[in-house]
Amino acid sequence: MSKNSTPSYHEVYRASALGSALTDSLDELIMEGKMSPELGRRIAAQFDESYTKVVQKEVRKKISMKGKLHRYNLCEDVWVFHVRQIEFKGAETKRDNKVTVNCPKLKIVACRNDVQ
């Protein structure tokens, strides 16, 4: 990425509950003529940037995970892993006891991080 180019943020967080609610609200406002499609795109792009920066800066909890890799795929610098029989173990801290969570299946999407 050159110094003069605008960073590109992945849209993967739009699939979260918060991102989905935002997308639904923006679509509704655009359909009702209360917002232009361009403004909706700019708001969605700002959401992508803000969510990415908060996750990078604020999320510090460490976990370990063990499971059976069912399948994986790499396409355009995006890895997708489908894992079965996953066991998550959270790191024990002074405030929290170690927590174990089991999950029958999980899809992990890992994107290249070129954002500075």
C-alpha cells in the first residue's frame, strides 16, 4: 500500500450482530429516501474502519482452541477454516477463572492485515 492510498478495511465485521443491524437500518433509510446510497456507503466504510481499529487495540483476552479441521480454503488473501468439535479454553487471570466452552462446529475467516 502506498503512502497516499486510502487503507482498505475488510467488511467481515458487517456479519456481526452490530454490523447486521447497521446494514439493515441503512438499507431502510435509503429505501425510504431519507439517506442517499453514497452516504450509506460512507457510513458502512466508517463502521468497517472503526470496528477493525477497536478490535486491534482493545481485544486482549487470550484463548486456546483445539478441534478437528474439516476443510479450508484460500482465495484472494482470505483464509476460511471449517472446524468441528472445538474446545475453547480461556486464559486464567486474577479476576477470571479458566473457562472451557465446547462448540460442535465453527467457521473462521482470517483476512490479511495490511491496515496501518
